[in-house]
Amino acid sequence: MHGTDVEFARLWRDEQLGGLELLRARYLTFAFAPHFHDTYAIGITDSGAQAFSNGRGGRTALMPAGSVAVVHPGEVHTSRAGSEGGWAYRMIYPPADLLERIASEAAGHPRGMPLFRSPVIADDDLAGLVRRLHSSLEDPATPAIERDSRLTWTLTQLVVRHSDDRQDLRRPSRLPQAVRLIRDFLNDAYAENVSLQQLVDLVHLSRFHLLRLFRDAMGLPPHAYLTQVRVHRAQALLREGLSVAEVAARAGFFDQSHLTRHFRAIVGMPPGRYQREQLRTRRA
């Protein structure tokens, strides 16, 4: 157990559920840098409160204990303590195709990726389902059938009760062509020392218009998006067991300390601790 005056974070994968990633953490003064996930981020605040911001509404929302959080894939967001004692919370990160399948099965016909009007949901019954799901997945003795059943039922209740297909989300297919070109280039060239001039030459826009267009479409400027891509690559390399120094070099960071600073700001823990947790879970 961890005391209420200690920061901690545990991030692991459930291999019985296809590598579903989960997080349980408590933060007092730590604040996440603006970042996004390739998956949904769904969770519950256990105690305290977090102050959450994203592109929906442009305002900071308070997530008190018992509230459910939902972040769409690719949605830039950040969070920090919203109360003096910080906050403790649990998160799961299901892939978009899983939510799309669940939404289609619940509706009885094909549906697209479910969208949610608000990132903060006040639903006591759903909060209880999320908490019990997370607790059961953290317990290695939970049978496979219970894991899958709880996950399916909880996500189905979330979609049926709170999804809103009328919401217009920035999907990759709707991005301006210049933004798609820059995004794809950065995804491929993450290990290189990319210059702004390279992006200008790629899409033939002025520096100002390029930066404004990309930020408006993606929620981050190109350099911050590139850092996010590098951190995601570093996570994959760490799971393979490479040393932190080698990961830093392969993922495009200047050195190990450069990787550590950005990794913690986005993932919520240093890369060494992340790697130990991933390898420990794999051996369990």
C-alpha cells in the first residue's frame, strides 16, 4: 500500500486481454505535459481531484472522486492536481477497434468509433463498474473469463449510456493534406534531427501558416508532436528490454536525461521504472 503523501505510479499490460494497458497512480504536485494516446483513456478518480484540460470546450474541468474520465484516441489533453492533497486514479487504455466492436454489437449493426460529449462523466453506477473492473484486472488470480466479461460489460455500459455520435471529432481522414504529410513524415523520421525547413519544403507553406495549421488540426505544434512520437517509440523499445541509454539514442533523443525528462512528463514515470514494471508483468 502507498501512503497518501507519496507519489507512485504503476503502468502494466494485461496479456490475457491482448496487451490491454492499465495505470494506477497517485500524484501530489506532478503535472502531465500536453499529450495524446493512440487508444482511448478511460478511468476513475479514486480520491482527491484532478484538473483536466483538453480541446473539448477549451476549459479546465474538475474531476472529483467518483467521476469517470473518457479521452478519445489522438485527443491532446493534460492533467494536474485539482485539490491540495493531489489525486489518485485508475485508467485503462482500450484500443479504438475494441470500442467500435462493442458499440456495433450493442447497436446490432455496424457503428463507427464511439464519441463522447464530455470528458467528465458523473455516473455512480458506471464508476463502480470501472473501479471493480480495474481492481479485478490488477489481481493476477482473476480468471480469464471474468476479465473479459467485466471489460466487455463495463465498456458496453459506457457506450450505451454516454456515447454521442453527433459529436464531430478530428479524424485522420479529415485532416488537411499538408497536416497529413507532416504527421506521416514525423512518424517516419522520429529518430532524425528534423528541421522546420524540412517541413516547409515538404508542404510549401510559410513557417507561420504551417505551424498554425498543424497546431489547429493536431492540438500540438510539430515539435511537441515529434516528442510524443519519440516517447511512444521509446515505450516499445523499453518493452523489448533495451537499456535506457540505447533507447534514447534509437528514439531520437539527445541523451538519456533528455529522454527521461520528456518520458516522465508524458507517461507519468521515468523510463527505468516503466521498463521494470513491463518486464515484471511479462514474467508474472
